[in-house]
Amino acid sequence: MTDTLDAPNARADFGRRLRQLRQDRGWTLTDVSQRSGLAISTISKAERGVISLTYDRLSQLARGLDVDLAALFHAEGHSFEPGSFAVARKGEFKRQETPNYVYEMLFPDMWNKAMTPMMGSLKAREFVQFEDFVRHPGQEFLVVLDGSVTVFVEGREPVLLNAGDSIYFDSSVGHLYASDGDRDARILVVCVPSPGV
Amino acid sequence: MTDTLDAPNARADFGRRLRQLRQDRGWTLTDVSQRSGLAISTISKAERGVISLTYDRLSQLARGLDVDLAALFHAEGHSFEPGSFAVARKGEFKRQETPNYVYEMLFPDMWNKAMTPMMGSLKAREFVQFEDFVRHPGQEFLVVLDGSVTVFVEGREPVLLNAGDSIYFDSSVGHLYASDGDRDARILVVCVPSPGV
DNA sequence: ACAAAAATTTTCCTATCGGAAAAATTCTTG
DNA sequence: CAAGAATTTTTCCGATAGGAAAATTTTTGT
């Protein structure tokens, strides 16, 4: 009930996007109708935001347009503001501290980023204090900027990375970082969440 | 007409996924009803695949479940090989050279990465030699590891970044990097493609 | 084990979707 | 500029979504 007001706009935007997809391919309503099995009029109305397609029709239409259903929604208005950009200056980060790490998320107030870059410092430690493995659906990329880092991936041998080395892994598998040696280490981590959950 | 047969299955799968999302959060139908503004019965039917939600309702429901609309449609299957990981050692990269850049894609032979990390060197230049802007759907993140870099984003003022600074932007907008000053610059770039298209 | 409460499903009915065909608009071509 | 073709929009109506409330099932407390 709350958002009945702006809903039509979202629908209209979505419609424009549908039309864009169709026209990008140089197809007519008739073409898409044949490819999708939807009535011409239905597609026409959907593109203009006159009606609100059901899941079944959206599903058909996606196939007709030859895109993954999820793709229909991805580049949508609320992805992140198309054309926008943001700069993060060194040291201007929002700090977040845990016993072993100091994390600084780079663009904390930017919505809907496809990836989450973080700068981190790992404190030098006598020996690894085993906290729990971290797990979160998605993929993670880590590059060592300075120092040495041991990466523990659940069920695997530890991996030692030196400055310039990097690792890419499924972040739903338990993982944990620790500075190796007597210096603090600097790392850059980028996470891509798997959508949903 | 063609896919009337499997459509119900897709819808049912989708419904199960909706229920999963709700239960993962420990919410009842009533909870989601309040959060989304949808009737309890509507959510119940949708979860069981009895009805096929319209775009408007899907949109509301996504907000109620606190997920991006696109996330609702992502099949969990095609993440990337679950549990796998890869290490890239400094200097072991596949080199790719253009007049202004030297790029080294970090995990070139790994399939289905959600993001594409690249190490790059920007050659020092007297003044910017204007090649064409680069454009590709998705989002891009750049961090300056060493030196200074000027980032040109189409339609905007150039942005000067020093070591440690970073920028995050919509990569479908034309962009271009150049080393600033008399030294070569080292950068790390991570791209996330927008699916579809 | 039973009663009360909570959660989910079913029923009933109205609003809206979606298809077929007619009407209108836009695009070609002489 | 006009006639005809191609494309899009509108109209009309049957099919289905979606809300309110009753009925059922499941859970909780004693």
C-alpha cells in the first residue's frame, strides 16, 4: 500500500527497458511476439507500462528477447545510477575494526554496487589466532599490496601470498586471512555477492 | 504456446525460491505481508506456484524481502565452480599491450568469474594521446597502486587520483586512463559485467 | 494430550491481465 | 503527396491475479 504511488513509474521504466532491448536487436513487436509466444498487444502494453506482466509472461518474454530472466532486471533503474561515479580518497574511508583486521570499505554509502571493494590491514601476530572462518555467498578477490599474507581456505592447505600476489575464490567456502611474518600487511579485497540470500 | 508445458515448473521453482528467501530470514507470511504490502494469501499462493505474480507485485515483494529485484531471478546454479579458488603470482600474468596501457588479466583461464581483476601499467606521456573512450556494460573499480592517474569520464571533468585513491563508476559511460606526471603508474582494475546484453 | 495461539491455505469476488482483431499511426515507394 | 504496406495502439472480452476473511493446519504452552 505504501508504494503504490511510485510503482507505476518503476513499471514504466521497466517497460522502456523492454522496448530498448527489443529495438537494440532491431526487432518489431511481431518478431518478439513470434519468438516469445506473447500477443503483440501484450508486448506493446508492457513496453508502455500500461499493464504489469505476470511472472509467466516475463519468463516467456525474456526467452523471446534472448536474455536471461535476471538480465531483464539487472540494468534497471535501481541498479546503480547509470553514468554515476564516485571517488574515494586515501584515508577517507569508513573504518571497521576487528581483533585481527582493520577494514575500510571504500564506497560505503553507494547503493547497489555490483562489487564491494575494501582496503584492509592485517595486524602482525605471533601465530594465527583462530577465529571462525568467514563465509558469505559470492566470490572474493584479494591482492596483497604490502607484506605477506596467509590465506586459509577451509579444507585446503594454507596459501602464502606476497606483495603483488592475488587469490580468487568462492567466498561461500570458509576463509580467513592472517598477516605472515612480523610486519602488518596491507590488502585490497573485492567481494561480489551472489544475489539473493 | 510452445512453453506452456514447462512454464508451471519454472513458476513452482520460483515459488520455492521465494519461500526459501522468506524462511532464511525467519519471517512469516504475515511479516512479509507487512513489509511488502501484499496480502498474505497472495504471497502464499505465489510461493506455491498457484499464481503468477505481476511485475508490480514482484517488485513489491522484492522490497519486502529486502533483496534487489534481480536477485529474485538468479538461479543459484551458475555461480562459478563452488569451492574452487585460484592464485595468481606476481609477474605470472598474461600480458596484453596497447599504446598507452599494459594490462595483465589476473585469472585469464578461469571461467565464469563474477569479476575480472586486472593489473595495469600506464606509460608516462608528455600529454594525453586521445584514443577513443572505452565503453562496456557493467561497473568498474580502479585503485591507484603507484604514481598518479588521470581518469577521464565522458561528459565529466577529469579526475586526478594519487596512490591509494580509487574510483568506482558505470563502465558503460566512456572512460579512459592516463598516467599523470613523468612516472609510469601502476593500477588495479576490477570489472563486473552487467549480465545480459 | 488438549486448548489456545500462530501460521498457512482456501474460498469468494472484484480488478486487472492478456489475446484477437479492429483502428490508428508511421514508414515506403512511386 | 498519395496509396499501400508495415508497425503500433486501442478496443473488447474471457481468463487470471490478488485482497479480505473464513477454514484449516501447525505450533506452543501447560
